[in-house]
Amino acid sequence: MSTKSNSQTKEERVTKFLKLQGQTNQSPYLIDVEKAEGIYIWDKAGKRYMDMIAGVAVNNIGHRHPKVIKAIQQQLDKHLHVMVYGEYIQDSQLALAENLASILPNSLSCSYIVNSGTEANEAAIKLAKRYTGRQEIISCKNSYHGSTHGSLSVTGNKEKQSSFKPLLPNVQFIEFNNIESLNIITEKSACVIIETIQGDAGLVKPTQEFISTLREKCTATGTLLIFDEVQVGMGRTGKMFAFEHYNVIPDILTLGKALGGGMPIGAFISSKKIMYSLTHNPMLGHITTFGGHPINCAAANACINVLKEENWIDKAEQKGQLLENILSQASEIKEIRRAGLFFAIEMESADKVAQVVNNCLDKGLIGFWFLSTPTAFRLSPPLSITEEEINMAGEIIFSCI
């Protein structure tokens, strides 16, 4: 940090932040970050925060994991960007693709590395349209797939779409967990894109019957099934991938957020046969300059190795249950919806949610909102959190309700 930055008051930095950086909302948290390590973030005044959202399900292995830092440093000594994606053979890209193939079913063995989760979803939709030759896209009501135009087009939130029309045409929406609504999937449908577990809707799990019937319907009509696991992948739900809970395999899988171990990255993954359709007629069906950046790939590869080596995923359900047990004693909580270490805590009102989240922040614990579920707040702590830290976090949250 520069001397000039050190000499600035927080008020001066807040003023510059609000003036010089585009804002996503009218009331940002404004934590003035100095450093982060493990499950903690420190501000410039030395206050420590328990990061119980992990950068919104990004830092699944905690902040600055030593193996990720080491992988980044080793790659820095070799090279940074050398060419647009897909032209040169690069060690970190190849190692990541090989590692992904090692933890996925054989039908998901071909990876295309991009820059973010929303780009992965955009590209997955393009891939489905190109492979099937069809134009109709089917998504779910109350879904969230990203903020770029294509991803926004398949996000089931009319309020968020309304100011950015026209969006993609030929998009239809089914109801999550409504088997009857699956009848709109026909031989005209290129794909169904669906969150394996709905996140922004306030953590809604599919029933086994719904997700199995969805798979059968897609197979019968030749419609590609896309599972968006940008938020719930990489161990968050107690399995490496959420679809493993349901014994249903998609045709295309999208990843982002936690994949990079704290670095920005995304991926869409399919079979070689399906993926090859982007290579010809026309060639360059999807292109990206910085996708597969060697630093980000090195970090992602290290992140996967950490998740393979540690037993954090196996313990996610146990740890999640521990925190749920603590919070369930609070009478003002209407419902706790949970998948592993991903929580939606339902309160009586949006005002009550704001009160709890703000009180937690004052006491040094970071929770967060859902975009489309104002009556619930989210928790998604690093999988590396200890039982002692869970107890501590539970006590803080309980005291703020």
C-alpha cells in the first residue's frame, strides 16, 4: 500500500470509492479491506471480520490458501498471458483441464476455460444452440445465471430484466420442482439451463423426481441439459458437485466462483463430441482473449488439489448441521434452508434481515443478502471453517437476531 493511501482517512477513501468506482447498489458494506487470511478479513483500522459468505461462495478453501499462493508464484516465474485461448499449449491450462476431467464423469471430460461464471453460461447456451441447431432456450422461474445480456435473458426475474430489454428471444420458463411444467420441453428446445440447487431464489433444492424427470425429458427430446453450478459447485453442498447428490449428469456443466481459489475464472464442460461443434461451421464459435489465463488456471488447479486432499467436503454436512442446530434455537427464524455449508435463513421481513445482517457486521461477522429473496439472508462460510469457529459464529449471529 502506498504512503499516500496510508495517509488517507477512511472518510476520504469512501468518498473516492463512491465517486470513482461504479456502484452496484446504494448501500455498499464499505469495509475498508487491508488483508484477508483463512476465514478472516481485516480492515485498515485493524478490525477483524469472520467472512461467513466467503466472497459469495468464492473462497471455499479460505482466503489466500498457501498452496494457491505458491501455485500463483510459480506461474509468475514462467509467464503471464501469451496468446488468446486455444492456440498455444500451456501447462497450467492443460493441468486444470486434466484435473477437472479426473473429478467429473466421462461424459464431462472436455473443458473450455473462460473468465467468469456468467461467460460460462453464455457460452454454454451458444454451445447448445450450435450443437442442436435449435433456437429455443428453457430456464426456470426465480433463477439466476448472471448479469450479461444472455445470462440475464435466462434469469427468471422480470424486475431485473425490465430495464435491459430487448433480451434474447425464444426463452421460456418452467417452474422449479413442477414436473408438469416440463411438458414445454420439445424437439424444438436447444437446452434447459437450470441451477442444480437454486441459489438466489433462497436456496431451493430440487426433488429427486423432478430432476430425474427433467433428465429423462431432455434425453427423449434431444435437448441438452445445462447445470449451472457456478454457486453450488466445488464442495459447497457437501459433494464436489451438487448434481452428485441426485445421480443425474448434465450434458453441459458450468462453473465459476470457487473454482479459482480466489482468482477470477469460469468453465463450461461437456463431451468432446458436443464441444467440437464450436470449432467449425463457423470456426471460432466461442473465443476469449483472457479465458484460461495461466495465473488463474494455476490457482484453480491448486484449489482442486486442496479440495481433493483435505476432508472439508466430507465434513461440510456435519459442520452445516452444527451451525443449523445453534441457529434453530432462535424463535424469530422462520425457516433454515441448507445444503452443506450453504444457508438461507428466512426471517419475518426484509427489515428484520437488514437488522440481523447489520448487527452481525457491527460485531465482526459478514453475512449477505439474496438478490431476489429479501426476507432471507445468506451464509456460505469457507469449507475450511473449524467447529470452534462455527460455534463462535453461531453465537454472534444468535445474539443479533
